[in-house]
Amino acid sequence: MRCPVRRLLAAFFAAVAVCAGSSGCSARQAQEEPSFRVVSSFYPIYIMALNVTDGVEGVQVENMAGQQAGCLHDYQLQTKDMRALEQADVFLINGAGMESFLTEAAERIPDLTIVDSGEGVPLIESATGEAHEHGEEEHDHEDCNPHIWVSVSNCILQVENIARGLQEADPAHAAQYEENAERYVEKLEDLRARMHEAIDPLPHKKIVTFHEAFPYFAEEFGLEIVRVVNREPDSQPSARELAESIRLVEDAGVTAVFAEPQYPESAANIIAEESGIRVWLLDPVVTGPDDKDAYLDAMEQNLQVLEEALS
């Protein structure tokens, strides 16, 4: 009886070895190195890149900054970021002065291919609201508002810039990048048209915001930002600034105060309570799900909020 037992045991261990070998092979296949690495600076650029590279074989897209609280105003490059950029075939940026670390990265990795998605986008100066063409050498982008993607029209320009940059860097897949970009731009154009149809007739257009993320959005949809209470999201307004904001809200007939889901609402709540108006949330899409439709979904939600808040 011992021989059959030995044969059964031998067959069992052989089967286990085959399974283990197959699993190891599958794991190695799953971890195969991509043939083309794309690194985006932060979340909104990442979502654009996911759409432009959708279904392109061998292309990997990585979001360098990850799901941090918000924009890259004071972002400091980390060791892992430098490793990612050293391995990248293309680095996609927002531009317009958003990536303050860009000079350091370019100096440390001189052969890094950088695609500026904001090239050609008219910029709004933070203090005066004057427009400047992105790319004018004489203009200092430190004075400009970098939140260009919050405008759907600007997002369309950025997607087209990303597609062109990837086509140049990876010509073997140029046709796919172009097709993907065209498909995504159609969705964005449809979204923009529906937002204009809903927002343009709204009776109230004066708003207060708590971060300088919405000037491009306001310009596109005819909204008037009468006050930005604290321009930097990691700061809190003083008691004097709050009092001035409350007085301005009451004098200007503002009907809505807009905070952002990424930041505390404490100051917004104070102004709303004192002036008797409601706090609403508008999403600048600096964080969100790892989903190529995330920008579209966030803007749809913003549209619903604005329709209710400004009616």
C-alpha cells in the first residue's frame, strides 16, 4: 500500500510545484516593465493623461504628487519623485507657474522631456485679473493664477497639448493618442455646452470663494467673484478680513459662499452665518477617484450645485 501512497504524494507535490511556477510566471508578467512611462505632476493632469493614453499598449501613467490635499503651491520634490522622473519618458505639467519645483527638476535631470499642457492658454494675473498669453517671455508666471484646468475650455486646450506632446515623444502610438484626445474633447465640449445652457440664464452671478481656484471658471461662465477671502488654502483669514468679507457680502447682494471639499469650511461658515447665506461646495478637481471620468463627474456636480445656489 505504501507505493500508491508515495505515487499520490509525488503527484500532489508536483501539482503544487506547477501551480507555484504558474503563479510566479503570472506575477512576473503582471509586473512587466512598461515600454513608455508617463508621469503627471498632479491630479488634474493625471486625469487628462489617463484619457489621452486610454488603451495604448505598453504605456504607464503615474501621478507624481498623488492624492495630496490640493494644488502644488509649495510642493517639495521627494526622493521617490526624482526616481520617478529619472525613469519617465515624458513629464506632463500644468504649467502657468503651478510647478514651482520645475527648475530644480530640470537642472537635476537635464534630458527630461517636459510637456507643458498650459502652453497657449491665456493667463489671469492673480492680483489684477489682467489676461496674459502663456508663453510670453516678458511675463512672470509667479504673478499669474495657475488654476487653468478649472475652466473647461482651458482643459480642452491642455488635453490637446498633452496629445501633441505624447505624439512627438511616442510616434509609434501617435494615431491612438490623437483618437483618444478627440474622443475626450468631444465629451468636454458637450459638458461645456450643457453648463452654459444651465448657468448663463441664472439670475444671481456674484459669489465669494475661499481659494483662488475659480477665476478661470468664473470668467468662462460669467460669474463675478466679489471676494476671495483667503487666497492661499493653508492660511486662515484674520478677524478683520472676515468682518470686511461679511460687510462686502451684505453690500454686494451675494447669495452664495463657496468653499472647496479639500479644505476646512470654518471661515466660510462664519461668513455665511453672519450674513444669513448658505455655504456650498465647488470642486476644483485637485483630488478625486482614480477614474478617467473624474473631471467630467466633478464638473457635473459643480453644475448641479450652481443651479441650486444661484437660482
